[in-house]
Amino acid sequence: MPVIEALELSKTYTSGFRKHRNVHAVSNLSVSIESGQIFSLLGPNGAGKTTFIKILLSIVHPSQGSASILGCAVPNVKTRERVGYLPENHKYPGYFTGEQVVRFFGELSKVPKKILDERIPDLLHMVGLTEWRSMKVKKYSKGMLQRVGLAQALINDPDILFLDEPTDGVDPVGRKEIREVLKGLKYQGKTIFLNSHLLSEVEMISDQVAILDRGKLVRVGTVEELTAQGSSFEIAVEGSLPSTFIDEASAHVLKMCVRGQTISLQSSTTADLNATLDLLRKHGVLITSMTRVRRSLEDSFIDLLKQGAQH
Ligand SMILES: Nc1ncnc2c1ncn2[C@@H]1O[C@H](COP(=O)(O)OP(=O)(O)O)[C@@H](O)[C@H]1O
Ligand SMILES: [Mg+2]
């Protein structure tokens, strides 16, 4: 059963009488997220990612469409008890220590004191802040702030965790640590909804990825599905290529580049790839090896956004 569902959700921020200034932050968005998944919403700044999380958390009201969390229609303040939220650019009072931040949010969530006393050290340990638990957060680095934010989001032992840009401004070591924490949480059965503009990060941990561009959903799928399109290959050959080869092959390839004895090409179907190989054999060129070059999520992402911009 999906734990998060959105059906044709739209949000337009209006600005009084200046209708031309209305912003369509989210348009006609439908997604369904299964329990226990790491789901990542990707998109450039301003794509509508934060707005979408805010609608799901009943912070912002949608202009159209509907959504549900854990089977309850949104808006529903009660479901907040079962979710954790790390907002984007969060700020905590600087005079709190890391431990006090987590306790403060635990008290706000009405977690009993006895449970807080047990859970806070565990959470601070999990995010690697035990040593710095008594330091004031105004002295924390960005990475430490994100980690204390993660502990805060987990204080009510939520079923779903919403994280808005959790690794923004965090150094590579800190990012890796956050990734490991997220994997551990998934292992515990939690559903994680992640907003990010950092593709290489998301690529490593997400079960499902959705790409949002100017409020519209461009694609949803696994990382494999999103990166499989337009497969690229490197073909090493022996013998010289006839001068007509590039022209002849152009009908079967999307992109091609020949460097010495190596042909790099991208074709959209297996049939097209084979047609290119047939062409090489027809000219008596020997194929010594062929390697599939997996595209990064970043390449696919940029292509999808370019396609979107043309429409
Ligand atoms: N409260 C608001 N009032 C007016 N416009 C807003 C408000 N919040 C966000 N927007 C606009 O909505 C669009 C989507 O913003 P946001 O959801 O924050 O995107 P993202 O999180 O992907 O960067 C942007 O153009 C932003 O300027
Ligand atoms: Mg945002």
C-alpha cells in the first residue's frame, strides 16, 4: 500500500491583484510512494520540491488535487505525529546545545521524558554528534547542523521522514555519513522522502527518483530506468574505417564520435546498435571489444530538462 499518494496536485502562489505574478509552483503532480522506500524528488532550484513537501505536511494548501499520507487525506494534522521533517535552511536558537535542540523538539512532539532520556543519546550517536552534544549549536558547522536536524526529525520515531536538501552545504565526508544513516533508517523500515538538487548523491541510495522541472513531473522511475535510455557504447575496432562510415551510420545513432580505433556512440534501440555493428562488419572492420557506458543520473537529468525546455 502506498504511504504517500498525490493525485493531480497543483499549487499556484498568488500575489494579490498582480495576476501576471502568479507562480505555478506545482502543476498536476501525481506520485505514489510505497512503504520502506527511499524516494527522491530532484529538480533545479525553484522546481517546486519544497512546496510539494509542504503540501504533504499540511503547511501549504494545494490549489487543486488531493494527497494522502499513511492512508489519511491531506490536510491532516494528526498524521504529523507519524512523520519527521527536516526543513530546508532550518535555524535553531544558537544558545541551545545539540542535545537541547533534540530534546526541545521531542517535548514539542510530546514524547514522554523517559523515552527522550533513552532516545536522545541513541540518536546523537547515530548521527555522530555524541562528542559535541554539549556544544552550543551556534558553534556547529553546516554538516553538524544538518546532523542535529536529522536527529531532531527522528525524535518522535516517525514512519516517514521528509528531508529537504539534507546534504546541502555538507562536505563529502559528512554527506557519506548522512547517506549511511539514511540507509540504516531504510533498513529499519522507514520511508524516506528526500528533496535534493544533488544528483550524484541521490543516485547512490534512492529506490525511486522523480524529476521535477518548473512544477511539472518530467519522469519517475528507478535510477536504472532513468539512466537506461539512449544507451552509450564504446566499440574498439581493428582496421581502418571507410570515410563513408559516419554518414552511413548516422541513420542508426543519436551521437557518434570516432577517436583512433575507438568509436563512442549512443543509439536509442538495440536494433540500431546492431545495424551499426553490421555496417562495420560489412566494411570488413574487426570489432575487438564493446563496452556499455552507463550514463550518470546527471546526464539523464540534464537531457530531460533540455527536452522539457524545448516544449
Ligand atoms: N510562499 C511563496 N510565495 C510565493 N511564491 C513562492 C512561495 N514559496 C515558493 N514560491 C515560488 O514557487 C516556486 C517553487 O519554489 P520551491 O517549492 O521552494 O522550489 P524548490 O524547493 O524546488 O527550490 C519558486 O518559483 C518560488 O519562488
Ligand atoms: Mg527547496
